[in-house]
Amino acid sequence: MDDEAPDDVDQPSRRTFLTGAAGLTGVALAVGAWKPVFAMEDAPISAASARPFAGGHIALTLNEGQAAGFLSSAAGGNAFADVVNEKLGADGVVHKHLAGVKYEDIAISAGTGMSKAFYDWVSSTISDKGSKMSGAIDALDFNMKIRSEMSFFNALITEVGFPALDAASKDAAKMTVKFAPEFTRISNKGGGTVKATLNQKVTKWLSSNFKLMLDGVDTSHVTQIDSFALTFDVITNSDGNAVGRNLNVPNMKVRVPVAGAQDFIKWHQDFVIDGNNGQEQEKTGSLSYLAPGLTTEIFRLDIGNIGIFALDYDPLVENSDALRKVTVQLYAETMKFTNVHGSPA
């Protein structure tokens, strides 16, 4: 299935989203050949859901069943327990026991077709105002019938990943989000059908469509930006309950032809070699993810307190026809995510 196909459909309410109810009992879901990798082999399933099926769509719901859009992939959420070795017993056997149930983080990827509630959850988390979220991930066949459902409860986002960018690429861009649920429940009982219409036009998102801005620096020659992820350290209390998060802002790697990197080279000389690198010398900037035509923003990251710390030139190779580039390494202290294109509620 084309990964972009789910982005071209409406995000209906839960009332129209499901015409039946799926039961509750961690699966890995992926567009293409879907397989319940982590499902219990002896889990009770209906005769309909027992039949093999090719993967169709993956639907996400949030906020007590409100449709949040279609995903490109989803994995995790499985229950597990650590095995603890006890002291050697009088019988000469090292007995073992379980230390308690835990749940894996859930990792999803998606394009531009998600709901406002989804992007608001991402944005507010990055702004350190994120809240716990409950919802469900439904695996659908090509007839949009639900074949499996994983419900998750009181989840906190732990990572937001942004794709690698390349001006020469034709690949679709996807955002990745990881979140830690307090617990999950999985059902392999089929039931219900997702209904969607084609009225909503969703903007196509390509990894070649981007614009980097840095105060006082010519960035027009930037051709590539490595993928990066914002991570959140979950702070827990003595009872193990999450009470807050610390945002870890990643460094960035930017690729520029040497001939177009003069401003970066001057900045590196001043900031790194000459030592003029106090907070007042740091820069502000933004990274815009653009729609085809390169004039309309889809998403934007506003980036603060940016400093340069390394220039890595491509090796010199005799008789090479390759355009020599330099990798610029930047640090940042703050990032703010904005869903500019405005998803439906």
C-alpha cells in the first residue's frame, strides 16, 4: 500500500469512525504485510479474525475514541516482566520470580494527515505542557474492518523524531512519536468498520521540501539535514508514577557545498576558534517543512540559542568529480513545534 494513501482521507468522529465495538486484551503493526508479532498465540479470537489477511490501514484514536488519523506504522506496547534470580536454595536450585509487569513504549510514524488533537499533544509536550493521553491503535484490513485493537492508557510522549532532509530526495517524509503508556490492553477479536470520506485534501510532505533559517547566516545552499529526535526524560516519584519531564534538545548536522558555506566558515572561526561563544553570540533560527511549491509551511520548528561547534569537510579524493561538501554541526537549547498547516479538529 502507498504510505501516503491514508493521508488523503477525512478524520471522522468516533461515532462514525466505528460502527461496531472491538474488545480489549502489544502487537506490532505496519502498513504492508501486517502481522500480530507479539500477540499471544492462544489468545481467544473470532473465526473471522483468525483468517490471514494482508495489512490495510492503521487507525489511531485519542481522547476517548476521537479519530486522530491513519498511521504509517506502529509497534510496541507489549506487556513484559523482568526475571529475578533468587539466592541459591537449599535444594541447590537458583529459583526465579517475576519483578512485576511493565509495558513497552509505543512507536508510531505518520505524515500530515493527523488530527489537531494529535499535533497539539506533540506541540504541548515539546513546550513542556504535555498531558497524559489514552487511545487505541486499530489494525484494519483493506475493507477498513478492524482486525485487531491495542488500547493504551495514560501515555506520556518520550520522543519526537523528525526525518532526514535531502534536496535531491523524492521520499515521503514522516514524523515519529514514541510514548510510554501506563498499561495496554490488546484484542484480536475483529469488529467494527472505520468509515472515512475523501473530502479533505491533505498536503503532501516530501523530505526534499524544507527551509533552514539562521540569523545572519546564508543558509540558501543547505542541501541536507540529518534526522534528529527530541527526547523527554520521564521523572517519577517514589511510587513510580510520572510527575514531569525534562526536554533534551538534540544537536543538528547540516550539509552544505563548500563553495556555499562561507558564512558558516566565518561563524565557526569566530565562535569556535576565536572563542566568541557567549550566550549573546548564539543565534535563533527555524526549520520549516514545506509543501510542494516551497512557499507554504506545513510544520515549523522555532529553534533558540544555536551555536556552531564543528565543521567536518569531506575527504579530498584525487580526480574526484563529486561536489565537495562540509557537515556543519550545531547545538541548540530550545525548540518549539508548530503545526502550521492546521489539521482539522
